[in-house]
Amino acid sequence: MSYSDLKINSNSKFLKIEAGSPHDIRILNAIPEIAYKHARPGAAPITCNGASCMMCAGGDSPIQKFLTNVYDHNTEKILIWEFGGGVAKQLKAIDATLKEDKSEITQIDLRVDCSGSGKDKRYNVTPRINSKPVPLGLKMHKLTEDIPF
């Protein structure tokens, strides 16, 4: 065994991608949940509740986020993947290509990698040619209840 073979345990239920450490994942939900959040410097984001939102009334526009359950082959766990518009555009393009081939995004593995950090972090999503099996009987997170914001 070498350092590259180490499995590092994490108690988080969210997928975390670091630069240089790509994850091979399988999307488990056919349709992502959509959430709108208001960013607050130095504080946790606030969920936008639409028409009665005080942040919107104050002129702050919410940020659109997407949530889906994924099976992370690296950790062998079901995690929640929260992503923004940049990743959503990549997934939309991959899904459109797969539909042309009579396939679905939930039937293939994706490699997710990133470069940079903080506000300069950029993600790259690539379909894998060979997909790994996903265990049967997995219990997914309830995306509308298991989210801490």
C-alpha cells in the first residue's frame, strides 16, 4: 500500500472536490433539486424563500444551486452534490449528447475534477468510457430535508 492507496474517511454527506483529486461519480437522481441561496460574506448562506424573501426585497439577487444524490466511487458512499450554473451547463451538454445515443446521465460514470481554489475554483466534468457498477439497494439522501441551509 502507498499513500495514493489510502482511503480517508469523511463524515460529511456532501461531495467535496479538491484540485488534483478527481472523483468518479454516478448521478442517482434523474432530475436535480433546485435551490436559491443568498451569499453572505463570512456567514452561512441563507435560503431564498421567494416572494417573501427579505434579502430579495433589499435588492440582493439569489444564486441558483442544484442538488443531486451521487454515488462516489472514491469513497464508496452516497453523497449530496451541490453545484452551480457552470457545472449545470456541462451536465446539460453531456445529457443532451447521451440522449442522442438513447442513453441517460444516470447510466454512466462522470469524472469531476477542479482547478484553482475559492472564488477561482473551476470544475470540469467528463463522461467516463467505462462505468463501474453501483451497489444495489442504496439509501439516498432526501434533498429537501437533509440540507442544512
